[in-house]
Amino acid sequence: MADLSVSLSLLALVVLLSEATRKTATKLFARTEYCIYVMEVISTFQLCVCTHELKLLGEVGRIEPHIGLTLTYLVSVVHALTFHGAFGNPSGALEHLYRRNLTGKCAVARVACQIVGAVVARAVVPYVWALGLSDLHLRHKLFGFKCLSPINATLPRAAAVELACAFAVQTAVTHMYKVDEKYRAHVIAAVITALVYAGGRVTGAVFNPVLAYSTQFACSGHTFAEYSLVYWLAPVLGVTSSLLLFDKVIPLLSGKSSYKKDLDFPFFETKKIM
């Protein structure tokens, strides 16, 4: 419980500092087009740092599954409410590019900002753990901050799980206009939590390419190409499949459109922590 308390305090601090930085950036860049790019860097950094700590709690701290799922839900809600229009996921940029809400240049720039946030988070967390704020951090430091691949299945099955998870979340986001705005963050968080429960033991249920790069690619057990297949290609195919199914196939068969262009809800994901 002491380790859990320290980790929760660290998570709260990361969110508060990120939110303060976002508000400062909003004031500094309010009249420029650079504001949203700064938001992408900060929000992706917040997402990845929080996920690193939650991943550590689950894999090294061995917290109970029900606690892990509860934290997954709560952290998902917090990210949704604090991202301020940032995607924190290349799939979000892909969707908006597909819907022509973003130009190709803007989409690439936002993905680049997400990568920057993910890389910085990956570089920063070892220094935080090295402070030895908890026994959990000290144990992790003792083993050189090493991690093992969370892929516990054949590559085709692992890729299928990540594809299915990305498909499910994108489908939920696409139809979120049917839900009252004040409940949207909670509904998406519930969907993510259910997917983590269902697929977490197979791949870690990441379904976010930049988040996976920050938290998974440094782990031993698989090659860069294998990680790319599972955590990059599969989620992109999942999102693409959802978009094509609900924007092209179903409308073609029914003669109706199921997408509402006024929907503006950030596409966010968290990571398995069980």
C-alpha cells in the first residue's frame, strides 16, 4: 500500500504539472497556431509518464487486478478531461486527416509532437525512479530498470488483439455523439477498461503506437520489427477498418450516414496495469 500511495501521488503530480504547463502554454500561444502542437507534446508526455508508472505497478508491484482496472478507468477519465483537444495518439490524427478536418501537414506535425512527448517521457521516467521514492522504485532501479515483453501469444494473435482493441475504441469514439457530453469520458474509459481486462494478458492492451513506443519497445523479448507489427501496424489497421466500415460499408448498405461531423472528442488510450 505504501508503494501504491507513492505511485498515486506521483501520478497526481504529473497531471497537475502537465495541466499547469498546458494553461501556461495556452496563454503564451493563444493567438498562434502552435498552441495545439504544444498541447500534443505535453498531453502525450502526461499519458506516457503515467502509463510507465502504472505499468511498473502492475508488472513489478503486482497490484491486485481489480485495483489495476480501477486505476485504468480513473486515469482514462483524467486524460480525457485534461487533454484539451490533443489526441495523444497517431490514430486520432489519422481519423481527422481522413475526415479532412486536418491537412496532411498538420497531421504529420501533430504525430511528430506526439513522438517527441513519448520519447521525452521514456527518457525522464528512469531519473524519477532513480530517486527511490518507494521500495518499488528501488527494486526496479536494482534490476537496471529492465522490463520484459508483455506479448504472451503468437505474433498473429497479438496483432489481432491490438487490432480488435483499436477497432473497438475507434467505433466507440465515432458513435460518441449519441451520448450526453458529460458522460462521454466515462463511457470511453469504461470501454478501455473492458478491453484491458479482455486483452491485457495477451499484449498489454496498448492500442496506441506512440504510447507503445514509449513503454514497450525498450523491453526485451521481441525485435523492433515484431513490436512494430503488433503495436504500430495492427492498431492503424483497426482504426482504418472501423472508419471504412461505419463511414463507407454500412452507409452504402443502409443509405444513411452514421457519422456526425460536430463530434469533437479526443482519441485517447491508456495502458494495461494489471
